[in-house]
Amino acid sequence: MHPDECDFRGTAGGTGEIMARHLLKARQIQTASAGDLIDGDGLILRVKAKTASWVLRYTGPSGRRRELGPAKQLPASH
């Protein structure tokens, strides 16, 4: 990997196994209580008392784990 690139692929417990994607269902998002809900591939829905936001957890070029976000929650479905 080039030093200027980042690896956005999540791995299961550092095993190198690629994590599943899109695990969350619309209903789970709509009824989520406080905490982190993992959607796979580094995407996390961080739920607090009255707010929710998306965060992307990734490994930077230095090998350090980082988080990008938060981003405001988008509607789960129309």
C-alpha cells in the first residue's frame, strides 16, 4: 500500500479476515438505544441520548486506528 493511501477495510479482531458489510437493518437503526452499532467494514452508528451519527473507523498509513466523523444520521429508509 502506498504511504499516502489508507486502508478502509475493517478486519475481525485484527485477524486479517474482512468483516461483513451492511449488517444493520432499518428497524435496528430506528429503534437503537445508546451505544455503538457496527455495520461492518468500519462503519459505526454512534447513538447517544437524543442524537445519532455515523463514524468510519479505519487504519491510517502509519498503522494507527483512526475515526472519521461524526456525520449526521441520514434517513434509514424513505
